[in-house]
Amino acid sequence: MGESGDGGRVYAAVVGGFEDELEDAMRWWRTCQALRPATMIRVGVVQFSPRLGQLQDNVTAVRDFCARFAPGSLDLLCLPEMVLTGYGFPNAAAIAPHLEHPKNGPTARLCAELATNLRCYVAAGYPERLYDADQETGAIGANSGLLYDPRGNCITNYRKSNLYEMDKSWARAGTGFTTFNLPPPIGHLTLGICMDLNPFPPADWRGTEGPYELASHAWSNGTNVLVLLNSWLDSGHDPADAHDWHTLNYWAARLRPLWDIDTGNTGARKQTLVVICNRTGTENGKTFAGTSAVLRLVHGSGKPQLLHMMGRREEGVRLWNIATR
């Protein structure tokens, strides 16, 4: 889980609103693509509302959603944070029966199945069982993310580094971000989970100077594709709107080093595609933002580009064909 911190109050000045500029941005992008050849990366996103603790129902839902993808139609499939369990477990005792083995648990088996059937990379979040429980903190698990290759092999088991308050009752934090070099068209891929995008305590992000931990890692490691597996809370702003623009703008603001002009990052104008796969729905009185999206961030451009998005209450899948340069 994650939510916009106090620094979110500056996001509008940092990014500006996407709403009024989306149409112009998309027109500009279509024109550019008509003028030059492009390599495509095909990204699938599953956005839905998992039922808390209902493993088989959630497995069935994900399989049904993914049946809409034809084998070979994707390069990368993304599923949200804790996709098969739901998120809102109040303490270690509540989540303990739902913790999974990283290699042969339900999420690992489903990732391998989807990767081999669809012949693509698959990223998904899950609650990992620790077999060396932390006596000092009481951590019995980790909020983790798996990445599988098209042959059904596990590439990594990443652990969320910046824990949300609810995570801290049961989870051990990871030791930092990692980037993997995958075959084209993906390239260098960095995996993050929800709160990883927020400032790490005790940082107090209230201006444009940072820190921007995840974005800085992505820049330093030449990330081509940044994937965020989220259970991000709805902002509550303009609840009648079909999209949570406040949250979307906050996400873009936290990625500022990848698109800003004055970040001190020198060198060629390089781009990063950001795939944000968020859940939707309501759980234990908490409402999630949905609004899964793809951003194109070009260093030095001064503005993030919104390429695709889903609604805040939408359940379903999207297949987005994204031009790379």
C-alpha cells in the first residue's frame, strides 16, 4: 500500500495538471510516431479488486482476465501488489496463513503459468514468508514482487524497501532497488512496489529538491522500463471523476529526475517508460486509486507524458503498444 505524503501539496506546481494537456500531448505523440519508425513494447496490465484472503477467487479472477490476451501478444504483463491475497491485513497474526514461498507459492506458480502460456515476462506482488523470522522487529514476511521470464523461470524476488505503516506490523524491508538487463524491447528494467515511490523516512519532501530515491536509482542505472506494482490509496480528491488525477500527478512529481530540466543529471536526453499497475476497489474501509497508467519520461523535456491510463474504479485488462525510440 501507499499514499501521497505531505509533499503531495507541491505536486500541482511541480507537474501541472494532466487533464487539460492530455489531448494536446496525445496529438503531438501521434504526429511524432507518424514521422519516424518505432520499436514497440507491448505491455499488459491487470487492474482489479482482489478479495481479501480469498486465494482461489483471486486466482480465478486473474486467469479470467489474462485469458483475454493471446499467446505471444505481450512482452510484459504486470499484476498489482499482493495480487492474490489482498492487502488489508491488520497484523502479523492475520496475514500469517497467507504468506507464500517465493519459489513454489500460489503467486509464483501463477506467474510461471502465465509467463509460459503468454510467452512474456510477468511481474506480480505477493506476501513472502520468511523462514528466519526477525525476533527484534517481529517481521515474519516481506512485501515482495516476483519477475518471471517467458520460459517460466524466476528472475528475481524483490522486497519492498520503503514500508507502509500496515506493512511494518509483519514485513521486513528490502535492502534496496535492483535493475535487470532484459532482452529487447524491454532493456534495463527496475521493479518497485507502491511506497517505494515515496520519500524514505526521515526525509520530508515538501519541495522540488527531493529526495527522489527510486527515480534517482532509475536514472543512475539507465532504466528503460520502471514497473511499479501498487495498492495505492485513492486521494479522495474529486471522487466523482473517473480518474484519480491528484494521485497520477503525485506519481509523476515523485519521478521528477527522469523528466525535469534542472535536476543536475547531465548527458543525452534519454527516456524511461513507467508502468504503474495499481489495484482498485475498497477493502476494510480503504479505497484504492486504480488509475493504472503508462508515462513516458524524457530527461530534460520539462514535462512528463501520459500515454495510457485506466479509470479509478475500472476492473479489467489493458494491452498497450508503446513506441520506444
